Amino acid sequence: MVTNYLLEKSRIVGQSQHERNYHIFYQLLHGSSMEKYGLEPIPYKYCNQYTPGTTNPTTTTDHTNWNHLLVSLNVLEFSTESINTIFSLLSVILWFGNLEFVVNYSNFCCHSWLVALV
């Protein structure tokens, strides 16, 4: 039984050289029906932060590992609703990574925060 598991929050927004983000993100993108979880076939920043000049570390096993994950969740008796909720939340995290906050100084007086989806 796993009682504690360290998940580095900082790993979501940046990875060390030659490191991938959490593998579940890649498995979700390459193994699932993305539309089911509100994803589109676009580059997601959190999955494309590898070192410039190197190749994307996505492996061909992501699809296979996705299938193993689904089997494991079913063996552990996760409900379909719980599984869909988990994957939907992970999708939201990927979308949040594509948000960019920009300061807009308009009319020489006030500033406002604009959110642009990149």
C-alpha cells in the first residue's frame, strides 16, 4: 500500500534538461481520445519544454502505457466517473499551461490583466 508519494509541483511548469513532464500528460495526449477530455491536437506548453536543440522526449510507449493505466484503474475498481474526472482535471492543467498573462496599459491611466490562450 502506498501511503505517501512525492509529486514535485515545480515539475509541471519546468523540467530539468533531458527530462519529461509527468508521463501521464504524454499518455493522455498520445493514448486517449483527446476530444473526450476537451483536448485538441495542438502543442501544449507543459509537454514541450524540453531543451532547445534536442528532440521531444515523447516515446512510442505512451500509447501502450495509457492502455496499461486504464487496465490498472479498472483493477483498482475506480469508477468510470472518477476516471473521467481525473483525466478531465489533467486536461485542464494542460490548458492552463497555454495561458499567457499580459499587462495592457490603455488610455494612459489604468492597467488591466488580459488572458490570452496561446
